[in-house]
Amino acid sequence: MENADQAIDDALTRAAHGKGMDGGWESQAGQFLVTHYAAARLPASTLAVAFTDRRILVLADRAKLWQTDRAFELQWEAPRSTVLEVRAASKGVFQRGRFELVFADGSWIALVASVPTHMESFVAQVDG
């Protein structure tokens, strides 16, 4: 019965927010997520994604609960060729700032911009 409850919760979450990743755990998207969860005891709730001409950097806010300033640390980096596309993927009311990083192996992972209106300009700048 417990598995049925979990399946219902998963279905409701997916209906409200959409699929969060495509590709297995060995895919580039899967390894991105594994790195995120393995980086610290608690995964960071805030990530910063930066694209340079050669690299993609993901920084995680590792500030403690009592700290008022953010404390970003490098969490993941890869050659720019690793990500083929950044596509806008807004999903209803809950995730208007959603975008997807599409990796060279065809897998993808969804992220959400903290300011939804910034997502489209970010996507345009990266793909432009």
C-alpha cells in the first residue's frame, strides 16, 4: 500500500510540475543530479548557472541557515560542448521560469529561474 501512495504522490507532483529529467542515472543529466545530491548532506536549494565561451559552471549556495549572505561554491563544471541547448520550458503557474539543459547525449534536466521573467532572456543569451 505504501508504494501505491508514493506512486500517487509522484503522479500528482509530475502533473503539477512536469517531468524533471530525461535519461538514466548514467546519462549526463543523471550525473548532474547525482553530483548535486552527493555534494553535501543537504542539496542546495539555490543554484547559479553560468555559461562562458568554454565552460558551464553550476554554483551551489551552501550558506548555513543562520547566515544572511549567500555562500556559493562550485558544484559542477563541464565543457561548453556538454550542453547542446538551453530551452524554455514553462509549466503552468508553478514553474513559469522553468528551463531545460539539454545534454550532448540527449538527456536533459529541468531547472527553475528564481525570477521567472529572467528565464527567457537567459535562454536567448545562451542559445544566441
